[in-house]
Amino acid sequence: MERLYEILEEMQPEFDYHKETALIDDHLLDSLTVLALISELEDEFDITIPAVEIVPENFNSAEAMWALITRLMEE
């Protein structure tokens, strides 16, 4: 999970990813950032994020992203 925080902070350091729970809903991450993030996560964690998983619930917080990552790594 620590690597996920590092990736997020490298992309947009102005947010507190340990506390934020509405990254998408509050428009803190825009669509281009999300696309770049998806690419980075796929490379870093050797996963493929299917289009059906690209929904706000999976990207609103670092915890939600980590849950998605771990689920996809187990598949």
C-alpha cells in the first residue's frame, strides 16, 4: 500500500491520500490523471484494470484503489 501512496503523491502531491475519500466525486483527480494512474498501477502491480472496474467507487480513495489492486492481483 505504501507504494500506492508514493505513486499518488508523485502524480498530485497536493492531496492527503491517507484521509481523502472522494477523489473522484470531489473532482480532485481529473480524467487524464485517472488514465495515467491506471497505466501506472497496471505497470507497477502487474495487473490489468478492466474497463468495467473504472468506476468512481474504485478510485475515490487510496483504500478503494488498494482493494481493487489486491483483488486483481489475486485473480
